[in-house]
Amino acid sequence: MAKKPKTPIKPETRLVTAGRDSQAYHGFVNPPVYHASTVLYPTAEDQVAHRSRYQYGRRGTPTSEALENALAELEGEGCAGVALLPSGLAAISTALLAAAGAGDHILVTDSVYRPTRTFCDGVFKRLGVETTYYDPLIGADIAKLFRPNTRAVFVEAPGSQSFEMQDIPAIAKAAHDKGVLVLMDNTWASSLYFRAFAKGVDLSIQAGTKYIGGHSDIMFGCVSANVKTLPTLKNTVYTMGLCVGPDDMYLALHGLRTLGVRLARHYESGLRVARWLAQRPEVLRVLHPALESDPGHAIWKRDFTGACGLFSIVLKPCSQSAVYAFMNELALFGMGFSWGGFESLVILFDCAEYRTATKWAPGGPTLRFHIGLEDADDLIADLEAGFAALAAVK
């Protein structure tokens, strides 16, 4: 988009316009997809002095530049730049590597995405970085866990699978008072529904595989950084040789344009299905911070402007075979990992085996749902059939 509007525009409009410069691409709406490695210089003097807007495919192309600019604009004030990574986990691990090194200590929420935990307990431990897991509800009391060598706090709100809501501003203030960085996995809300930098986050991470892509067909991640953290982040990405394929970058840009309407539908349908589930006699409780009954609702309402289609439920005690019968009966809910695509999903999970700072004892079997773009009435009817199958076995 060459022309700039004369008045401020809303985030939904930015999704359509950010990162676009049709005049630079002969009037075409979308930027071209550059499949590139070598960049040729016109003269020896230019090559030796690296005088070129682009130097090598891994270091950036017009395609990557368009995506980075769009994502940075959506993050809003406080974002100095964005790094693109080949998956959500690559984005998480790269951000952590940029924040801490040998001899350092980090704090990670006990409700974190499990592969993040695996990275900390494996690669980071081998590199000499010590990880302490903390209660996601700790808030400002996290200050009591800081050590002289604490370099970073990793937050995720709501928690992965268990959906505890963290008080990010309180944690960020305590961290910054000690010179500690705050990293956040912001995949659930995205920058559309949670302004990470305005809440004190230094490095905001998203698995673009989820809602940015939106169609379950790419692997992509991104890390947005403030002025303080951007140079180290970019250097870490470059020296590790990390880059995203041009087609995945194009698909991420493609998905970004419809994120506003898709996420609004996921939010609306997800909340409707969650409320229906909360009334079911088979359900002990629904774990969804946008529900008024959720313990984290007040924080969600204060800090977030929306929700997505991902939440969990706790079933009343029943046999494993009854749970399997419920899941196997569903026709519109696929059983697969990831989420954020147009399709609805369900998985069975149990956090008890890996939680260390908190105890996971929900009182019954737990299922995580992703509510897709199907008609909510159809999804509810499908779930009703699932509960009938559960009752038949129970």
C-alpha cells in the first residue's frame, strides 16, 4: 500500500494493508514470491562493500520483508522488528537462545507448551542454562524467584492445554525491576487480541502455523522484538542459518489478510460451544478464560480484546473406553495436533506427568477442543452424538 490513510486505522484494516506496496510490484496487489539464494552485484566495488538492498536469500528478500513489515505493524508501538522462523518451536527456541546462555538461569511457567519444556530440559540444560518452572498464577510474587543470574521469564497466557491466565503486566514489572527480559508465547490471542509490548513483553512469539496461516498447510513461526532485544535476536537467527521457505512466507501473508474475520468467527463459535459444554451434565468444568465462570476471566477481560477457538474441558469421572467412544463418534472434529486452521479438532491430554511446580488434578479426563469455521449448530449436534456414545459405554 503506497498511500497512507490520513486518519488512524483499526487493527482489522491493518491486516489488509500492512506490508503491501503495490506500486513497487507493478501494481499487483500481492508481493511476488522470490525463490532466491544468490544476489548479484553490479560492480566489484559494490560486492566488496556489500552495497545492495539485499545480499543473500537467507538474509532477506522482498517477500520476507513484506511479511516482516506486516507483522511488525500489527504488533503496534514498541515493536522494533520481526524475525521469521521455520516453525513455532523454532521461534520459541531461537528467542530463548537470544535471551540466555551458559551459566544463566531462566523462569518458565509450569503451564507452558510442552515442546518448550522439552527444549529447556534438553538443549538448554546441555548448554548450561538452568530452568526453574513456576506457578502460572504467581503474578508479582515471581520476584521472589529471581537470582543474580536470572536472565529471562517465559510466559504463556493462557496456559497450554490447562488455560490458566497469567498476570503479564505484574510479572513484567517485577522482571524489569531486576533487568530481566520477558518472553511470551502469544499464539493463542495473537497480536490482534493481545498487545504484548504494551503489557511489558520484550520478545513476543507466535506459531504462525496456527492462526496466521489459518489453513493447516504451513510450518512457520515469528518473534517480534523491542529495540533492546532486536539486534541479538536477528544475530541469533542469522548465525544459526535459520530461514523460512518463500512459499510458506507467501502463505503466511495470504493468511494474514483474513485473520481478522477468521479469528472473530473462531472466537464467537468457540465461546458458544464452550457455553453449551458448560451446561452438559457430563462436563465438570470448561477451561476458557473468556467464560465469566473461569478463574482467569477478570485478567482476560482487563488485558485481552478477544479470544480464539481453543479451550479445554474436564469431564466428570468416567472410563477411558467411554472417552474413546465419545471421540470416535465425532464426525466433525478431527483428532490431530496443532490448531488454528479452519477445521475443528479434539485431543485427549493429561498434564500430570510433566508438571513440576504445580499439581495437575482436574478431577476427570481432559479434552482440548479447537473450534473451527464450521457452523456452530452442526458442531454442537456432533458433540451431542458424542455424549450419547459416551453414555452408552459409561
